[in-house]
Amino acid sequence: MKLKLTTLALGAVMAAGPVMADLVFPALSYRTGPYAANGIPFADGYQDYFTLLNERDGGIGGEKIKLMECETGYNTEKGVECYESLKGEGSLVFQPLSTGITYQLIPKMTADGIPMHSMGYGRTSAKNGEVFRGIFNYPANYWDGASAAVNHIMDVDDIKGKTIALVYHNSAYGKEPIRTLEELSKKHDFNLTLIPVDHPGQEQKSQWLQIPPRKA
Amino acid sequence: MFYREAGDFKTTYTQDSQTFPIKFDRIRYYLVLAFAFLVVPFIINDYWANALILPFLIYAIAAIGLNILVGYCGQLSLGTGGFMAVGAYACYKLMTSFPDVSMFIHVILAGAITAVVGILFGLPSLRIKGFYLAVATLAAQFFLVWLFNRVPWFYNYSASGQISAPERDTFGILITGPNAPAWMTYLFCLIFLTVCALIARNLTRGSSGRSWMAIRDMDIAAEIIGVNPLKAKLTAFAVSSFFVGISGALFFSIYLGAVEVGEAFSIQKSFLVLFMVIIGGLGSIFGSFAGAAFLVGLPVALKVLGVDILGWPTDIVSHIQLIIVGGLIIMFLILEPHGLAQLWNLTKEKLRLWPFPH
């Protein structure tokens, strides 16, 4: 269902813009700022993949791909500026690469009819395609992740009465799985300890020391 | 030649004490207002509104607010980000609790709530000064951000801890949300900026402004000649926080639509607004505008130049931006410590004699 929707959305956008010579893929990357350490590899990889498609296959379906990069620095205001400057370029799909910017852009992109792909981050409830028609968060989201982790622990060991500590980034990026874990802790009867780490999170010693060592 | 007092006779006290005593200035002022209200709404588009003009208008309100506190009353504050957060969260709670009330009222009420919080955190200023007060307001900054992150009631128990502005209209036209037209959001912020600037300008020319400046220049002397420091300092905190709260409310509801307190209202924001005030000119309303325009416009201008025109990699441009903005701040502080407003004043002095300097 989801795949079909994506294809439909992509198809619709492609059909709408045949005058464009290139397929425009905007890349909202964060190569600077406190989180650049994981922003640079992603931005490079995204760029490399489209270069590969251009060089090896001559683009997608014979159409060359044009990647337009915009630096957000993981900052919401810059993200808005990037979106506004790139949306007029015939952009096909946006990857905001920040949960804050994702929340910011979901209403705007829905109004503008541009699809968004937030893979593994962003707004989990956007999985409901009835409400969020152009927002896609496959292959996984925060709730999937939390549930998969708990399931795995249950496969390995008995979880009842034990404690799971969630050390999370104290922002929208880190808070989303909390609800799921709270529900699961009630269902499977384990304790949940929530330990927030504030931006930018370079110093985490005190947080980790709050987790008592496991008794052998 | 055009810019001079000569021949412009003032026959009443009202004329004598007007804001713009020179005719050329007055005409220019009305032309700018007419252009902003009657021309810009027809030509503005989404990009200009969201990338440049809305942030400029909103930061200008915040800079005016901070300028009243730092520039006119001499009370150094690093809590601007926290106070903007109070405005934003107050506006959010009001918007979600009373959906039928006009946004004008919500924004003003958000400012009023921030003013109360500002007075509360301004109380220590009666005992401590200078750097120590800066540290006390820094505590306000961190406390407020922590509070809005910690207590779920403020963000209506949303899963991500973010606040998102629901769609609201004013006079039947959408003003918040993605479908709000650019000209409406622009006009809304422009009205607030114009009214705030007028209030600030007239307050600072009146008795309260004079008592603030007396406190700034020498508080003991001011106390001896009869200025009540309690009243002067707390009114400065109240008025300043009121403006900062309005800007925070607009920043959240009109400009961004969704904010996360730790990211949007961090200590960075306090510094940004303080830099606007310092670069623009301490103790000048025009300086607040100039500083906001400079610090909002410069990064965008550099980005357009570096990425769109020269085609450099985005990260290089972003780093160069930091270097250039930092360098310019230092250059300004060395070459013109009184900010852009002083440059403007010098230009006006020169204009008076132009083209025949003696």
C-alpha cells in the first residue's frame, strides 16, 4: 500500500513537471554544527548515490538527476529558508534530516503538495497515510524501533521485573519512543528509567552513571 | 541641501518635540511606512516572507525590547531566549485553550504574561549589577528552557515535546499554519513591529525613558535626584519582556509554526539578539532595526552569493559565513563601538552640510 502510494506520488510529480530537464532532488544536509559528525557521512552518501545513478545508468529512466544541497546545520530556521528556496526548483522529494525541521515542514509540504521522506526519524504518526498523504517515514520509525528492541530482549531473556534505561536526546528527536516504551513496560511488566541528555550532548558521564551496573 | 533645519519653523511645542524634527526625515519616514504597508504586501512571496522579512520583523521587535533593557536602562540581560520562549508557550497555551479569540489578543496577552515573568526575574537587578546581573538572567534563560522541556502541561503532552501552531484566522483570513498567505503574515508582524517601535520610541523620549537613562548613566546619582530605582528598573524589565514576549509569540505562531524549546530558544538566541542590539547601536530604536536587518540578512546574502552564484560547497560557505559574521562583529566593535546607528547619525550630520562643507 505504502509503496504504491509512493509510486503514485512520484509518478504524479514526474507527470506534472515534464518541462524540467533534470530530476531535482534537494538535500537538506547538516555538514556543520554540533551534529556534523553524522551529518557529513549521510550527506556524502546521498550525493554519491545520485552521482552513481547518473554515471552508471544515465539518471533515472534516462533523466539526469540534479542534486541541490542546502546546509541546515540542524537548525530549524535555516531549514525553513532552505525549503523555501528549493521548493520552487521543481523539487521531487525532501529529506529534512532533522526531526525539528520535519515537524516544521509537514504542514507546509502537505499544503504545497510535495512529498517528504523522513526515513527513521520525524513524526511517527505520519505513518497514517489517510491523514498525512505525502509524508513517508519508511523503512522504520521510532515506535518500530522501540518495539523491535523490546521484542529482541524478550527473545533473548525474560524481561519481567527488569529495568530498561532509555538515554535519549532531550528534544523531539529523542522523545518520540518514550510513549511506546511506557505502554510496553505496562504490557510486559518491566521498569523504564528515562534519562535525558541535553543538547549538544558531548558530556554524558553523569547520565550513564545513573544506570546502576548489572548484578552478575 | 535637502536635509536641513533651516526654513522649517516650529511654532508650537508639539511641533518642536516631534520625533523627526527635519522635514526630509519626516517625509522619508512616511514614505517607508507607505511602502511597507501599501506596496510590499502586493509583491511579497513565500520565499521573501519566510527567509528574510518575517525573521527581520520579529527579531526587530525582540531587539527593540532588549535595547530598552540593555541600551536604555543599562541592565545587561542574557535571558532573551528564555523570555521569547515564555511568549511562544504562552501564545501556544492561549491558542489551544481559546481557539475563537483573535490572534491579535493572544499575541498581546502572551506579551503581558512575559512581562510578568520578566518582572519576576528582574527583581534581582535591584541588588546586583553588571556581570552578576548577566549571570542572574542567564539563570532565567536556563531555568525557563528547562521548565518548558520538563513540564508536559506546557506542550499539551505532545509525544515529541514540540509545540505546533494550529490554524487560526484573523478577520476571516488565515494567519497561522501552512495555508496562511504570505502577505497576511507579513502585515500581521508589520503591524506589531510598527506599534512596538512607536511605543518604544515615545516611551524612551518621555519621563520613563529619562529615568531609565538616568539609572543607566549612574544609578546612585539618579537615586539622589529622585529617580525611583525600583520603579525604573522593573518598568524597564516589564516593557522589555513585553516586547520580547510578543516577538517570541510571533516567532512561534507566525514564522516557524512548530518549535522545540531547546533548539529554538536556546542561549544562542539570547546572544543573537544581544549582538543585534550591540551591532545596531545601544540605546537607539533605529539601531535595533539596523542590527536585526544586518544579522538576519547577512547569512542569507552570503549563502546566495556563495552557493547559488559562485557554486561553492555548502559546508565551506557555511563555515566562511561564521568567519565573516564574526570578523564583521569584531570590526564593528573596533571601528564603530556605537553601532550602525552611530554610522547613520554621522551620515545625517554630513548630509546637513552637503554639498558645501565649510
